[in-house]
Amino acid sequence: LGASKLIPETPLQPGDIFCVGYDPSGSRVVLFRVQIAAPAGSGKFQVVGITSKSIRESARMAFDYLRINGKKVGLDRDMGSYDFNIQVMSPMSGKDSEDLGVAFYVALVSAVVNKPTAGGLVVLGQMSIHGVLSRIEQLGDRLRVAMDPGARQVLIPTANAADLGAIPAEVLDKVRVDFY
């Protein structure tokens, strides 16, 4: 498939999402795909594929936040009654990124409630164990990396709203930016 077909316009399977992160090993912004399966189980948590320390920590923080605060966000399920199998891939050969936490969070919720996310969606951002959302750097590069393989919608932190003025019009014409 060409680069324009990496992010399909149709919804993916529940627990499947695209995100863009900064890979310090290559000093570049790269596309990642997170796939999470949440079958009934006993609360096991496993990350496979790209398993750098930063990626494992981002996945764990998103999981722990959801486990602790699930009821507050309207999740009526016990996270301990599922096994979580998380696979992280990078079509751009990325090796690491510490800023994929929000994508893990969205994918976890999607997997647990068994609902897909919108087609053409890319999620950007990192969160702490307390749910604090961080402003993302290199927004223009990240939007372009999302746009080139077919993203139609990108979710970004509200803290980045002021950065939209510096984004080229050609990117904003092709990608809808929504805030969380």
C-alpha cells in the first residue's frame, strides 16, 4: 500500500488507533499504530512489538489512570476483569516515543467498551498518571506526518490551540483539528 492508504477512512477494530510521537533515537516525528485486545481475564497487562521503556511507561500510565478513574469518566467495567494485550507498531520504523499516552488511553477505552474510533483519526499527546495533559512540541511536523498517510482528523491538547496560527494552510485544509 502507498503512504496514502496507511490510515484508512473507515473505522478500525476496537482498540486500534494511530498516533504520532517523537522518536529520540532517530530525532524525528514518526507514525505509530497501537492495537489493544481486551478479552475477559484476570487483569494481565502485556506490551509487545515496539517495547521501549518509554512506550511501556506511557501505556502503563494510561492504563493506571483509567483503572483508577474509570468510574469518573463513565466506564462501568472492572478493568481487573480483562487481560490487556497491547501491540505497538511503526510503519515509519520508529523505535521509541514517550508521548503516546493519550492514544493508549483512547485505545484502552475503545477496546474495553468494544467500540471503534472514527476512521482517519490520529491522536496526539501525553498524559501523566494524574491525568495531566502535556502540550505537544513540533505540532506542524506531527500534523504533516499524520496527514501524509491519510489522516482526516487529529485530536490535540487544548494547550496547543495557540500553535495553529503557525500551521501551513495546506495542512489545515486536509486535516480537521479537534481539541481535547
